[in-house]
Amino acid sequence: MNIPRMNPEYNCVYRWFLFPGIIIACWLCWSCRQETGDALQNMALDENWKFRNAEESVWRVASVPGCIHTDLINNGLIEDPFYRVNEKDLQWISEKDWEYKTRFELPPGWLQRENIELRFDGLDTHADVYLNDELILRAENMFRTWRVDCKPYLKPGANSLRVYFHSVFKINLPKWENAPFRLLAWPNNDQADVQVNMYSRKAGFHFGWDWGPRLITAGIWRPVTLQAWDDFVIRELFIRPDSVSAERARLTAVVELEASKELAARLRIQTEKTELADREVYLSTGKNVIEIPVEIGNPRLWWSNGLGEQPLYSFSAELTAGQHHEVKTVETGLRDLKIIRRKDKDGESFHIQLNGVPVFMKGANYIPQDNFQNRVSPQDYEHLIRSVSGANMNMLRVWGGGIYEEDRFYELCDRYGILIWQDFMFACAMYPADDDFLYNVSAEISDNVRRLRNHPSIALYCGNNENEISWHQWEWKACYSDAVQQEYEKDMRALFYGTIPAALNEVDPTRYYHPTSPNTGYNDIGPGEGDVHYWGVWHGREPFTEYNRSIGRFMSEYGFQSFPGMATIEKFAGPQDLYLDSEVMLAHQRCMADNRRDRQYGNRLIKEYMARDYRIPQEFGDFVYISQLLQAGGVKQAIEAHRRAMPYCMGSLYWQINDCWPVASWSSIDYYGNWKALHYRARDAYRALLISAVENDGALDFFVVSDSLNPITGDLTIRTMTFGGKLVFEKKLALDIAPRASQKYHSERISELIGNQVKSDVLIRLTFSSDDGKLLSDNIYYFAPPKDLNLPVTDIRVRVNRVDSGYRIILKTDRLAKDVFLRVRDFAGSGSFSNNYFDLLPGAEAFLIFSCDTEIPDFEKRLEIKTLRDTYE
Ligand code: BMA
């Protein structure tokens, strides 16, 4: 390239003019920015935070978002609250007041902006906020978003922000003491004699639960932002689905904005690159809501996991007034979703209808992933939701004693097709209903529903978890005089039938509202109506076979406990703690009885059920392993029974998918993300095509349950074999499987099936293969509980080779190897087996992958394999 050389004289002149020129250009640019730039500017206030005990003078480094417990840990002031019994000694933290402060520089020019707001996405919980020592906000709800006009309190340059958190006890004790009548919570759920959780709008599980520690946090748990705007700001864009079908989606773009003056503006609505509307609008001072109907022809419909794809459309609203403009973009999926409650011969249905199709809900209940929410990483969310979709689930219930989840959680559910039953955050307690409380709740519902309403995954909202059933059917009501009963029922109605649905309907009239789970109601609700929490198995000590009989229209809770694997236990317990009733193991088992006096209750139940089906092993590690088999077997029975009962029953959500700390619980994935045996077996039982065998009066009935939208043809093969691999019976049936149906396709006398063998020596292997020979489903049936099976001693042959994603493992045996469990000894990294806790049949080969990111030295030698037979003395 030919670059003209500069003449030295010119160079000199250039210097004189160029530098002032640049400065003028910068100034012009800055001043014009206010005329032509974005109406909204954001500044995150996440740096320079410090905290202190309000009674002390030393300030220490804090993290925001964060919480007091993790700040104390990071400063080396407390031990890990999850380790051994440390939790017990850390109760003082919630009895103190805590202060947080930061200093920040206001960028030049900000004070010239018309409006400056301070926005807190989450303050936990009773917080006074001071800006430059002026009190600007008193917050009292961890679930709300707080926005304060703070311009009058800001200074040019350095500013200080301070948040004072009051102890939930100090603040609520007068309410507790002066209450006209005692509000109750279950003793396992607010694990203290003075129960105040119901007075604070704060996650219920912080106060302890029957799977969680009592660690009552405080702090700035979600981001803090300073926001400046001129003329107007778009607060919300809601793409309201008015009617959606394969031909047409009729939507309304609801744009909520605030203007600081009257303005003529232009509003454009777009999806991807298509313009849907372009309007002149007139803004009045204050809040404006503009509704613009838009249509999309032949939309690509959003489906739940297993039924189709999850296309997401991005919509934007662009507002221009004078030289200012702002664009707000949201993502949503287009689907038609209804909850169908229709009277029928059995009572009243309760099912999800998606794009015109009744869909059986397969999934689990979800609790927060950590007591300290700031520790839950994007990878944890990804792992959890991938584990949900990987286990063929299509629904999670976000349960009411936790939190309204992070945006990331719902975005992943949108992407993976996981529908959400969203409880509002009320669980297992009686709540007040004075005007302040109702106002506070109404604002909370509005904030959260606004945040969630574009997510296609949100299927329905529910008022609370078990509040009504606790009152009407589980003792509480009987504790009070008639007058108090009337008074409290009035309160319950005001909250769950008045305030909450009204607040919901105002911001999202498209979502169904279910006042309480299980469906209880003030009049008697029959078992043939609504959703059911079935706890006859576990709390009621009924046998697992009861799962075949106690089936409602939608099983929103049922479950059974197990221990997390030894690798997890060894993270919170020392070698001296490894027995069932050690102090440490009991501290990590929170299902107690007799007002928390009977701490052995949960472990005793596990042992009692174990004795029914298994030989109780001596060794602790074996006990832990069998507890997982026990849980997996029980819950698998339930899932199969619920699915066989389709369409009478249209949902099966077991309690619970995850843990918030390492603990014995009903979870199928432990705190560290490890799949327990149940998660693997739930994955099988939730497959689109399920083959299920059930004994019926001397015969075995064979059901095939299909969630597929289309008929399937193929072969069902029934084989009986001995544990040594001898074939006793074989039948192949060519079947046409009806779509979205459960049907009994065959029945066979047990005497035929087992021939001259005894029940404890044989198993039935069921397979279903498509016409082109692809294995679509399989299952194994035993006629006797594991303890009565004549399990052979086996010799499993193992071959291992390294592959890109980890290790490929091939297992083979000549005799049945029941409940094969693999683990990599002394491996602290993260890795997972593609299958585990499975039965390896005689003569069959199992191909597994152990996925991990690093090479593991001596992998083959460190691979440990245990079977049920190995636990026998
Ligand atoms: C259910 C839940 C939880 C509890 C679980 C196990 O009913 O709603 O409150 O953790 O039972 O007891």
C-alpha cells in the first residue's frame, strides 16, 4: 500500500489540531450519547464488599451475591457446616445481626441522568439499606426484587452502600409472643421449640427439614445493580400466548414500561428477523402497559422431553422516542398447555394436555441444591437438568419450602423440555394473613411470576405444599377451639384463595392455579380427584406392594429413603463415624419422630423395610449399598404401577430428585451430583415404552405402556431362565402397541412360566424390539424378594479400554450377577458410569462407559465391583 509521507511542517500543524480534535470528538460523543444512546445503563455493584457482626468493629472481605455462612467460611472463621456435627455449633450465626458494606465510584455523567435506581434481586431477609448513611429501603422478603429511586442520595465520585440484616429471631419473636394463637409447623421442618419461620418470607428449608440442616442464612443472595435511565425504561416484555395451534399462534406482546414524561414513541415488535408490529404509541408519565396482538403462522411447537423438539423463539420490543431507544429481548416457546380437570366416572381428572395431547408426567420433586445458594454453579444446574432429561423425565415440581429458582434453571428446563410444577413458597406450616403479610406476598407473587412467565416450561402454579392437608387431615385443626378454627380458615382462604390467585392472575392469566398440594379442599376430596401425596409406604410402614393399590389421578409425591454412596459419606464422616447410629450419621438423617426426640426413626424405617426384602449385612458399606437397592426397587414398583394405571393416573413425581447437603434422604441424586441406584432405575422405568409384569391370581400379566404419539409394532419376548442361564420358557408375541396407552397384552400362568423350577431359582427377562430389531425396552421380573433368591457365586470377567470420553468397560458372567455396583477406588474427581446397580444376566455382556475428563492411573485395578451375593456372610 502506498502511504503518503507526512511533510514535517504539516505534521506539526497536525499535532496542534488533532489532539484537541479528539477531545472535542469525545465530548461530542459523550453528550450525544445521551441524545442517541440506550435509555438504560446498568452497573453491577458486586465488588469491594465487606461484612461484620453488628456487635463487632472488624470488617472482613465478603462476596456478593453470597451469604453470611459462606463469608464466614471463606474468612476461616467457621468450619464447614456440613462436616460431621458442625452444624450444631453454628446456630449462633442466625441469632446475630450482620452488616454488609461497599464503596463504589459513580461514573462521571451519571448524575446528569434523569433517573437512577438501586436494584436488589434478592435480600435475605430483614434488611435495612443505607446509601451514604441515609436509610433508603426496609426489606422483609427474600423472594422479592427491590427497586429504589436513589438519585437524591447519590454524590459525584465515591458513594457508600450499607445493608443491615436483622436476625430472624429478634425480629419475629414479638410476633410469636403476641400471636393470638400459635401458628404450627411440623417439628422436623422448623427444628426448634420456638418456631418463627412462618413470619418471615424466607426459604422454609433454612430452618431445617426432614432432609436438611438448620442453617439460617442472611445476606445479599442475588445481584445488586445501579440503573440509570432517561425518558423511559422498558420494565417487562411478556409474550402472552392467547391461543396456540399448529396452524397459528395468536400472541399478545405485553410491554410494560415507565416514562418520566409524556412522549410520542415508536414501538416495534420483532421475532428473530421478522417484524410483527410497528406502532406509534403515546406514553404518559409513570407506568404504561401496551398490549400489541401479534400472530405467527405455522409455528414450530414446543414439546416436553420425549415427544418432540423444544424450539425457542426470541422476541424483541424496540422503543424509540426522540433520539432514545431501548430494546428488550426475551425467549419463549410456543405451546398450548392446559390442566384438564374434568368430572368422570372415577371422580375428577387431573392431567396436563400439551398441544392438544394428554401427556403423562414423569419426574420428581426438586429442592434447592445447596443451603448456600451462591455455591450452586452453572455446571451444577446443567448437570441436574441433563440428569432429569437423561432419565426420561418431563416434569419437576419446584417444591414450596425452597426458593423460586434462578433464571438459568428455567432456561435449561425450556431447552430440555422439562415442564415445571411451580409451588409458591409456602410449605408445611400455618401462615399469618394480616394486611402487611398479604401485601408482602402479593408483591412477591407479582415479582416472581413476571420473571417466569415467558418460560414455556412453567406448566402451573400451586399455592403451597401440604398446608391444607396438615390442617384438615393431619391433626392441626383438632388442636384449636372452634373460634380459632374459624379465624384461621378465614386466614387460609384470604392467602391461598384470595391474595395469591389475584396477584397471579393480574400478571399471568394463562397459568392454571392449584391452591394446595395435595389437592385437599375444604370439603372432602375423594381419592379419585386431583393430586395425591402417598406416604403409606415409608411414614405409614405399608409394604411396597401397596404402591400397586394406592394410586391417585396424579401422584405428586411418594418416595423412600436411602443413604448416599460411601464416597459421599466419607466426605462428611470420619472412619470412627461409620456406623448407623453414630452421632454423625444421625446428624445427617433428619427424618425424626416424637418431636425430634426419636432420632433413630428414619434409619429404623430403612432397616425395617430392608429386613422384609434383603438379608441385612454386617458391614456398613454394604448396608449403604443395599439401602440404595431397596429404594430403587420400591420406587420402580411405584412408577410402573402409576404408568400401568394410565389414563386414570396421569403423573408420577417421586420425592425427591436432589439434596441440599450430604444426607440420608429420599433423593435419587446426592448432593455431589452422583446418581444413586434409583436414578438409574427411574431412567428405565420412565422410558417412552415400558414393559411391566404384575402377578395376578396365579398368572403374570404383561403390560406395555407407551407414551409415544404413534403406534409401534414389534415383538415382545418373554423368557424364563435359571440363574445359571438355562432357558426354561420362551414366547415371542408380535404386537401393535397403541399410542399413549397402557394395555395388558398378554397373561401367562406362572406354572407355565417356571416349568419344573422353583420361584427362587428363576427370573423372567422381557424385551420389546421394533420390527427392524432395535431393542426399545426391557425389564426383569423375579418371583421372590432378593433375600429368598438362591443367588449363585459369580465370577465377572472385566475388560477395560481407554476411550476419548473416559473408559469403556465390558463385563461378562456365566451366572446371574445381581445388582452389579461399580466404583472407582480413591477417585476424588468427577466421573460417572453410564449404568450401575444393574443385573448382569448369565451369558450376557454389558458395555459401559465411565466418563471422566482426566486419565486415571491404574483404572482397571481401582475398579471395584460388588454384587448383592458378595454381601452375604
Ligand atoms: C413431603 C414433602 C416434604 C418432606 C417429604 C418427606 O410431603 O412435602 O415436606 O420432606 O414429604 O417427608
